[in-house]
Amino acid sequence: MLLFRNPPGVLARVLVAILAFAACKREKKSPSKPAPTTAVPQSIPLDIWTEFSGQRALDHVRTQVEFGPRPAGSPELARAREKIAATLQACGWNTDAQEFTAQTPNGPVQMVNIIGRFPLERGNKAGASTQKVIVASHYDTKLFRTIAFVGANDGASSTGALLELARVLALDPGLAAKIELVFFDGEEALQQFTETDGLYGSRYYATQLRETGRAAQFKCGIVWDMIGDKDLTITLPQDSPRELTIAMLASADKLQCKNAFRIFERPMLDDHVPLNQIARIPSLDVIDFEYPPWHTADDTLDKLSATSLQTIGSVTLHYLKQNF
Ligand SMILES: [Zn+2]
């Protein structure tokens, strides 16, 4: 992930004003799980966003971190990938491994995006035409030769939360079938972010969407990245798609956690960019870029909290349930 250096635009100012107004109305509060409802087992939960468990998400994050540094092409990343696919399958998702060879400054590297799709009917194979929203995370960690970089927040936090999202969505098969879960390989630059180094997985995936015509079926994309910091402040990029941003902030407002979000003063270069620019799908980068241990050996599990993961999981689920 990298910052652009453009000046703030009109959208940013509008959104800052909206946020400031909303912040006046709400005191700081995390979404809390209400008392159990009378829903009978196996029925679809009405308030599905309350089913998301930050603690379960954090357990998945820990599992990813325990694989060690996971740069693209490494055996550690292959093991992390197997775990992701197995976890998805265990809660009813079909998985596709989208393999490709990336040309990097370090030579060709084999990379694999994992795509999860949910079958409309139990036991059937999931089709590829029911999905309307992409929810994505990268699961690789940045390559460092001098430090052991395990990417607890940068790589693992969003990956673990996405696995918990998969479990919760499976409780509502009709909703789950509208969602495409994507775990991108190669988000990190092998050397330094340029047009051709970094975002390998999302560039490949977005190009495939465009070339197969599948891009047209998607209404929007949501990319999670670095969402586990104990001190959570989501810094939405200045050039975020307007309608999607407003709808997501409305969900945050409903769950009384809008002050965990603000508009950043600049755009960012992250996996949402290929979705926006190559596939032309309005996509939002839900990222907390105010994270001092970013790209250091200190990006470890002790910096994260289950509450932060729960905030993002709940807000996203609320948005999905209300809009799809
Ligand atoms: Zn990174």
C-alpha cells in the first residue's frame, strides 16, 4: 500500500463535513452484541452483523501470523493459503485457486489468488453469476531480508476477519451467494511500489474480470487492509467512491462507531485501485493507515484487538445486509 500525493478534492471535503456532523451526534462507542434474539437455530439471523465475532477473527489472525513471514512465492504463504481454503470450505464455500506468474523485479514469481463463492443450494457447486459484491483482503506479507516481518496487521488482520466474515455469511446463504470473497496474493511490492511492482493479485484478478465480462455483474468492491489496530481509525482514501462511502458510513453510524472512520487527505494505492481502474467496479479501501508499526518488525499480534476486527466486520455486514 502506498500513498498518492494528490491534494484533497471536493469529495473529501464533502465527506469530512458529513463525518464532522455525524461525530457531533454520536459519542464514541463500539458495536456491542445485543442479547440473543428468539431466532430458532438454522433460521437466518435478522441482525446478521451481530453474529460477527472479533475474537474468532483474531484467532484466524493468530493462525496466519504463526506461519511466519509470508511473502509471495514462499512455502509459508502456500501453507497460509491451504489454511484459508480449508477454512472457507469448512463453512460451505467453494474455493478457486487463481494461479498466475507475476513478472517482478526479482524475476517471475508464481502467485495464487483464492476466490470463495457460495452455492445457492446446499451440496451444489457455486455458480459464478450470482455475485454482486467483492469483499477482499491481501494475504501475503511484505518481503524483508533483514527483519522477520509477520504482518499481524498488514496481511493477517484483514485475512482473519475475512474468514470470520465467511462463517457469518454462510448463516444467510442468499446473502452469501451475492458475495465474492477474494484473498489477493502479491499486494506488496517485491522491491518498491511502482506501476509494475505491487498489487499483482488484484491487477490480475481485475483484468480477468474485465476480459471475461464478469466485471459488469458487480455493484461494488470492499477491500480490507490493516483493520486490527487497537487504536482503530479507518482512513478512507480521499478519492473513495461517493455513494459507497456514504452507505458504509451510514452503517457505521447505525452501529454507533462512526468515529472509527475518517477521510484521509490523499488517495492510496492499494488493491481497490485495480478494481476501480481496470474492472471499473466502484471499490472502497477500508484501511487504517495510522499505524506506527507499519512495515516494521513490530507489526505483531499484541498491537491488535478483537474489538477493532469486530467493528469492521459488523459495519461491513450491516452494509451488505441493508444494501443487497
Ligand atoms: Zn504492506
